[in-house]
Amino acid sequence: MKIRVGHLYPDYLNIYADRGNIAVLERRAAARGHELEVRAIGMGDVVPAGDVDLFYVGGGQDREQELVAHDLAGRADALREAVDGGAAVLAVCGGYQLLGDSYVDVAGTTLPGVGLLPLHTVAGERRMIGDVLLDCPWAGETLAGFENHAGRTLLHDGAAPLGRVLAGFGNDGASGFEGCRTGRVYGTYLHGPLLPRNPWFADRLLADALAHAGLETTLEPLEDALEQAAHAVSAERARARGGRS
């Protein structure tokens, strides 16, 4: 009863404790009797398209993004094959930007994306920093986290955001959208890490991964009092911060 996770570039893209998202998935899977088998996928490694249930990629600075961007773009076909086969993907911040069509960094260099999400990103001069609260009507839930990015991510026409911004900046500080989702692929700027304070989203990812593995996708509820308290604190900080500015 294994859930197979492919962790892309863990040595390069792991800012703001993004690796903690893997720890949350491990604990929540184990509580239901499942084992998380995590495989690091680094520079030049083969992407095992049919043998991964969930791909994860964290965030990094421009230097790290530039180091991995062309290598990642070279995996576009394999990643697309995996997604078409039902694999799930979670990408955070820098990883989120690289899942789009392109990213133009602060130096004006255009980095290629893998095209898994309908968006593109252009770096701005002003960083967007602080707690964020999102409304996710597609799930009937809210997401709370922390953003710190200079990139302005623009969704293509018809693209679905991960959520609507209740407080914070979001993708670009103007559209009112944050993140992007399509099928089982999710991208977001939310660090913190994201999953400890949003257990419902962690379980959504586990259910998606289990579905790809052909296993039971109904997850029994867990005691999430601590996680819910963390969510409430983060949400309150975001509300105190106010709306987009």
C-alpha cells in the first residue's frame, strides 16, 4: 500500500521549509495505513512517468530556478505523459512558475516552462510578502499560507485559479487570483510550508495520488485540532494584513 512520490530537485528548490510538505504527507498517509515512498529526482535523472503517483516541486530563488529550468523543460514530455495518465502534481512558488509556459526573471532572461499549467510569469521590481488567505469554492474550503515573490503570474483565459484572494497579494496583486489548478495539477505561491496548516488540501493530494495508484481514495478523518489551530492563526494574520495593496 505505497504512495509513490517523485520529489523534483530537492537539493535546489526547498526554500521556506517547503520540504515540510512531504513530512505532512508521510504522516497523514501513515495514519491511514499507507507508506509514502519518496524518490528524489535530480538533474539529469529519468522521470519515471508511470511509476509516480504524485510529483512535488518546491520553491527557490532565481539562481536555483535558472539552474533547473532547462533540465526540467527537458522532462516536459515525460511529465505530461504522467499527468495524462492521472498522476498528481503540487508545485510551490518557483516550482509553480516553472510549471507554466515561461518565466522572465528580473534580469530579463526567459526561462522555459513545462506547460502543465496555463500561465506565464514575469518578475517585477517589488516583492509581494506576507500572510495570505484564499477562498477555494471548488473545495468549499480556505487555504492559508505565506507568500514572498517578485514574480507576477498571469493566468491564461479560462484558466482556473487555486483560490480567490481574501487577504494578501496572490498571483499578481491585481487579479484577485492565487495559484492555478487543472485536473490533478496544483500550483501556488503559498509557503510556510503549506500543508501543515491546511490538512484538507494534504488529504486532497493523497486522495489524488491513491486514485492514480488504484487504491481506496476515501480517507478517514484524522484528529486535526493542532492543524486547524495553525490554520486559524495564519488566517487571522492574513485578515489583519488586509486585502490586496
